[in-house]
Amino acid sequence: MIANHSISDTRFVFPSLEQFLDVLLLEEYNTRVVVLGVMALGAAAGIIGTFLLLRKRALTADALSHATLPGIAVAFMVAVAVGGDGKSMLGLLLGAFVFGCIGVLLILAIRHTTRLKDDAAIGIVLSVLFGLGLCLLKIATEMPGGSAAGLQGFIFGKAASMVASDAWTMVAVATVIFLVTVILRKEFTVLCFDEKFSTSQGWPVVKLDIVLMGMVAVVTVIALQSVGLVLAVAMLIIPAASARYWAKNITSMLILSAIIGSASGWLGATVSALVPRMPTGPVIVLICGFLFVVSFIFGRNNGVVISQWRRLQLQRRVGMQHILRAMWEVCEDKTEKTFRIESIVLLRSWKLAGVRSLLKRAQSKKYATHLQHGEWIVTEAGFAKAKRVVRNHRLWEVYLITYADIAPSHVDRDADMIEHILGKDLVDKLEQLLDSGQPLSSPHPIGDKA
């Protein structure tokens, strides 16, 4: 960590290249310990947080983190009562784990024995146990040595005080969670996506739920040292939420979530080491939040940019199909496939500017050619493409009339391409109905298949 800064000195001094390399290359012992610990925590939180997010129990981590506060206070008071100093990290984390498990069991008990849903159960457990924890923490800090025990640090975390044993504990927990996930990945996946199916197959849903929530409790407890109970939920949820914008299957999501969690821990610890008086836990959470924003905007799986691009492409494709159908309909009964813009405006009641824009796009794709005196002609390529579009649309009309019992006058004229909706066998059957003279809203024979 960068030293030689007075506590009262609030000036920001940009780290030198030597200091930057020392932190980046993990030259200092304390930096190595913190980075190892938070990276292991990030990986474990990312893996278990994926199942928690898919299980739609994102707030469970928040409830469990707040439920650990009375456990810390009780563990301290018990240790002092039996003659200890109450500062044993193992004892404090054990108390936190016990009350975390109590919180898990209370949530599951409320959910399975009452008509209340998860959100109500989580809200009840979170508020009651956190209120109890604040009261007990007040009593504990007024005991001899209580104010010096560092109990307040568990609320916001003190990663800089992490020792090697804490880091190796996080590594061990991350390893165990990885192994359990590998063994029970299929069961956890089905539990997250279809609990009723799991029950119908005779799987021990309640036991699987307890194992899953138990791992959440373990990760929450080990997160107290680095990010604190207030921010522990961020380490469990944000990496998984970020990974969902990039991954399309649960295996990829688990891997990406673990990577994002580890990267956030490493970057957070690095920034905290380079910038004086910068708390590690909040910085880790801020980096997690930054990575989520990046994923939300640029993620390939429904990110804002890609979603807008796909919407724009869809609008352009639908617009091209509309103008092709309109060109076909105004030229269908003509020997020469020529038309004027006014005929399309009259047929479809479109705006003249919109028709001109669509025709220019059709001309750029060589579907139509602009002639003299304001006339247009459909090219061979445009005629074939329009024939295909009209055929698909009329097949869709046949489907709606025959199988959906929709009146011909109410059939949507702007249906999408049918190949993406119906299978080949049904398409062949609809073509037979179309050739047989099935009455449609626009019953014009198309001729040979395009």
C-alpha cells in the first residue's frame, strides 16, 4: 500500500510509476493477501450468485448479510462472557454463519409453511434480524473492550486488515463452492428454471434449496471481512447480472460471472492500494457496478446497443417487405411491371416522403429502377423477391384463417415471414390450401412457387 501520507492530508497524489508497478506486480505482502482474498471471494460470489439470480432470489443475499449482524454481536458477547477478548475472527465469523443459517431457515420456513412469497419472507427476516443486530451491537460496543473490537468494521468491511489465513479461507470456500457446483449443476439448473418439474421427478427440492442457501450464507459470511454486510449483496448479484448480458447458457454464465467477480476484486484492491484512504470494499462494488453498466449497454445478449441495432434492422426489413408487397400488388395485373409512386400512396395510404425513401432503398438493392416521367419499374430480382414476400404473407393468412379461426377481414396485412414461424410440413399443407382456392382477404393466385 502507498504510505507516507498523513491522515489529515486530503490531497490526492498520483502514484508514481514505481508505486504503480509495485501494486500491479503484487510486490507487497499485504497487497498480495488482499488481492488473493478478494479475487477468491469474487469468483465464489459470482458462481453462487448466478443460481441466486436465476432462482429470482436476489434479495436473499441482502437478507442474509443483514442477518449476520446479530450473530457477530452475540459471538462477541459470548466470548467476553467466558473470559476471552471477543476479537477472535473465527469466533465472530462462526456467529455470523450461525445466524446466517438461521436467516436461511426462517426464509424457507415462511415460504413453505405460509402463503407469503419470497419477497415478503425476505423483507420480514431482513428487517427483524437487522434490527436485533443493531440493538445487540449497541450493547456489545458498551462492554469492556467492545469499542476496540472493530465490530463496526463488519458493517462496511475492512479488507486492508485481511491476513493470510483470511485469504486462504476464501480460497478454500471458493474451491468447495466450485466442486459442489460441478457436482450439482444440473440439479441447481432445473431447480432455478422449473421447480415444479424437479418436484414431479422426485428430486429433493427442499434439500437442494437448503444446500444452495447454505452456500449463499457461507459466501456472505466470508464477504464480511472485505466488503461488509451492507455491500455483500453486490458481490453476489452484480457479477451474475452482468454475465447474463453476455452468456446464452448457464455454463457460460457461471464462468463469466466468476471472471467478472474476480476481476472486480482485483481491480478494486489495486485501486484501493494506489489511492490513499480509499476503502477496498466500496471500490470493488463500484467497479462491479461499472462493469454492469458496460454489460447493460454493450452486452451481446439484449444489451442496449445490440437491441437497438436489431430493432432498427427489423424495422428496415419489415419496411422493405412492405414496399415489395406494394410494388407487387400495383403491378400484379400488368404486363409491364411499371408503376408510379402515387399508385402506391393511393393503395396503402402512406405518406409520399415515406414511399420515396423506401423506393430509394429498393433501388439501392436493385429491386426497382427509376424511369423518366416519374415512373418506376420492378427488376427481375425485385419481382422474384416480391413474389416470395407475397407468397409468405398469403400463407400466413391461410394459417390464421384455417387454424386460428380469424375472419378474413381481420387478418393482419403486415405479417412477418412465415418461414420463421411454421414448420415445413405445415407450410406444404398451407400451400395446398392456397392452390385449392381457399377464400382469403386478398385471394390472388401467385402461380409457381418462388
